[in-house]
Amino acid sequence: MALIGPGGRPVTSTPVQNSAAAGASPHIKDSGIATFAADVLEASREVPVIVDFWAPWCGPCKQLGPALEKAVSGAQGAVKLVKVNIDENPEIAQQLRIQSIPTVFAFKNGQPVDGFMGALPDSQVQAFVTALASGGGEGHDHGHGGPEHAAEVLAIAGEALAAGDIGTAAQAYGHVLQDMPGEPRAVAGLATCYLKSGDVERARTTLQLVRPDGVNDEAIRAVEAELKLQANPLPRGEIEVLRAKLAADETNHQARFDLALALDAGGERESAIAELLELVRRDRKWNEDAARTQLLTMFEAMGATDPRTIEARRKLSGLLFS
């Protein structure tokens, strides 16, 4: 997997010495493939460990690094910082599915529990570190958690999310992740909260917190599909322009496809589905099955049991096999 930095610059494989004085604090150190398990996974069973994935050529990394080091030093051992140069350790970046830098993960009890991408303002970096440090004394006792407790909290979170109470939902999902790091439904739920608040990048980073055996969980795949749908949204103002193009020429398949994307970006998914189904009816093979492929992505994002998915699948099957 190629790693891409700011400006689309690919990661090089040239080893470069870390210019930051990582040894200036006993709570900050460099790490690599040989020591990552001890420095991060094992160490995080005692106190939270923040991992800063960086590269010497990355400008935002140079901005973020000192802010992290200052905040961690100020925490006086309640949290540790480990810096990983991805030029020298591409294997670690690949295993954690890191595709851009800077990327920061926070580990507790051997599992990633939070993170972000890009350089944040110093105040937000301080808040991130402070939040981790304040919970650093939890140790290994998670007796108040467990599957039954998690199921109850997940249900509460789901209800809050459905009601539009994103703050309550995010808190509940975060609570589950404190007890069960990497839990797929909690990771997917928290990512969905970020998506609904418009923070697409934080949603994408949050998905990376899922434990390895949960990568293909239906909830995770649904959020990944939703992120794919939102990757290149068309401005909502285009809708009327595209409708005018279709009124002038109903065979303008590109205009119909673009209209579907614009409708979906504006929250009108059912109308978007209708346009895509109409495009399949008119020319199912247009642009290498683009309409059908977009519909399948929508189905995955909505979930197999969503009434919209069930109805649209029935209509699509009717068109394809008629």
C-alpha cells in the first residue's frame, strides 16, 4: 500500500534521523518495527500511549510534533508519546492502514481507542492529551463493562443517533470503546457521529480504530460505503441545472447520474435511487455499469435490512432480469 503525504507526495524509503529531540523527556521516545510491541502495545497497559506517525519531509508533521511533545511532557507521565517515522517503518503504517500523515493514534490496553489526522491547533492537541491523561489511571479493571453492558449502551447510542442527538450518541459510543477497544459497532457508530457532524476526515480516522477481526463487520463496511459516497459530493446548487439538462434531453445519462449524486449529497437518497434505477432501465451498461455500482454502494451504506435497500434491490433485480 502506497502511503501518501500532504500534497500527494509519496512516502520515500530513505531513512532519515528524527530531527525532534524525542529523548528530551523520559515520556517521549522514537520507535520502530522491532520495538513497537513493547513501546506501544505493552506500555499502553500501564498508561495511555500516543503514537505520532510522521516523516521528515512532512510540513504539518513539523507543526504537530512539538505541540504533542509539549502536551505530553506537561502530563508528567500520565501519558506517553511514541514517534514512528513511516519512511523507516512502512510495515507499521501498512498494518494500521495509515494513508496520510500526520496521523495520531492513542492506545490503551494494547488497542487503539482514539486518533486524528492532520495538524490540529495547539489547544486541541492539549485537550486530546489531557483527556487521555485524565483517564490514564483506569488500569486493567473493566468489570463494570462486558458484553451485556456494551449492548445496553450501544442501544442507547443508536436511539440517540436516530433522534439526531449526536453528542449523546458519541459519548455513549466512546464509553463502549473505553471498555471494549476496537468494538466494531461502537467504532462504526462513533464514525457515523463524525460523519453527521460534517467531519469526514475524523470519521475516516475513527474507522481505523476497529480491532483486526472487525474490519469486515457489516457496520464498519456500511460507514466505509457512506464515506465512499461522500468522497466527491456535487454542490446542491447543481440540482436545478442538471434537471434542466435532463428536461432538454432525457437521454443525457451523465446528467442523470450527476443529478443522482447531487440529490444524495443533499440528503435526498430516495430520489437519488430513483434516478439511478431510471438510468439502469434506460442503459444498464452505461459507463461500465456506473449506476448499478453506485446503487450497490448505497445499499451497503444503508444496510441490508433498510426498507429502502429492500425495495430498491427488488426494483433493480426486476430491471436486470426482465
